[in-house]
Amino acid sequence: AGSSLSFPSGPSSPSLTSPSSPPRTVWPPLDFALGAVACCAACVFTNPLEVVKTRLQLQGELRARGSYQRHYRGVLQALWVVGRTDGLRGLQKGLSVGLIYQGVMNGVRLGSYSYCEALGITSVPGGSLLSGAVAGALGAFIASPAYLEQWHPNSWLTALIAAMISGVAVAITMTPFDVISTRLYNQPVDESHRGRLYHGFSDCMLKVCRAEGLLGLYKGMGPVFLRLAPHTVLSMLFWDLMRQQTVKNNQSHGRS
């Protein structure tokens, strides 16, 4: 247990014990920026799991189980192998692209939800879920309603448990699509820049299922799940702290 984390939060935000308190929000453009920075900071810590996930998903591409050498046999072993052979740089490959992705997608997602709450939309029945759905659509993140809805807990332990529970559903639902996108992005191309292995989403899904079985669509599900909870908690922690500091600064400037 620890300090509560309301959404949005801050020293002047309405608490769970005083719902009648008037909310004081952060300037919306600044709130979008704070959300982006918070998720980028979380991405720095969770990017190694993204690297491991990608390597697991590409391992044994279009080959039956047992017919190829497995360099990576699990999340922890893969982290150890990549860290030992490629060093810290290897564990942070693709970080620059990940920062852009997290900044744009989640900055929009968090900022949009916060703006909906500032407008009072989340205070009406079903408003919180609706706001999460709208923010999720804007951020192109299918799990945003569950991701955003969970952030009214009384403790960090509750938040972590909620993130882990929603992470199971997200991992089971999204891993096949993640595998397919990883394969499509990383396949070689011909002179016309067309993929040599797959001709599109459905073609990739069929080929993976035929060659690797249904479980081939769930390669890398471990890192997907393990990344979700820490990334969620860290994103919200950093965002919460930065918003609190912003509100404090605004209050001190108002008094001076």
C-alpha cells in the first residue's frame, strides 16, 4: 500500500474521500506533453522486454517446432543472452522509435482522458469508460478503456494487481496481432519493395499457423505480459508526480 493515485491527480485534484472538491486541472496542451514524457520515461525501463519479445517472435520463423535451434528459451534467459552478447545497447535497440511511439500514442491517450475529466464527462455514469474508449481510439490502443478505467485505486498494490489482470486479457488478445505485425515489419523485400515472405495480414496469419501451429501466433507472449504492468504503473507514477509538481508551481506563481 502507498499513496493514492487518482486520475487525473495532483494536490488539488478531488480525492476519493472528498468528491465534492472542485478540480483544478493542468493546462490541456501541457497535460498532453506531461503524458507523453511520462510514457517515454516508462519506455526506457521496459524497452528491453520489447527487444526480447521481438526476438522471440522472429525465432523459428515459418519453421515447425523442433526443426530449428532455439537461441532464446524464455524471457529471463533471453534478457541474459542479449545483455551478455550485445550489451546495454542491444537491450535498448529501437529505443528512439519506441520513444516516438509512446510519446505520440500515449500522450494523446492520457491527455485526452484528462481533458474529458476536466470537462466533467467522467463524473457522469459510464463517462469514465466512454472517455477511456475515446482516448483509446485517439491513441490507437485497443486496451485503453480497461487501461484508463483502472486508475482510481486506493493503493499502488491495487493498481499493480489491476494492471496485471488487464494485462492477461491484453496479452491473450493482442499477441497474435503483435506477432503478425513483427513478421510483416521485419520480412525481406524484393526490388519493388514487396514482401518476400508474406503478402499481407491474412497471408501471414495462414502461413504462421500452417508452419508453426497456432502457438506460433503466441510467441513472445511472456514479454508482452511482463511489460504491460510495469509500463502501466511507471507511466502513471511519472505522470502523477509531474502533474503534482505542475499544480504546485502554478499555485506558487499565483500567490507571488
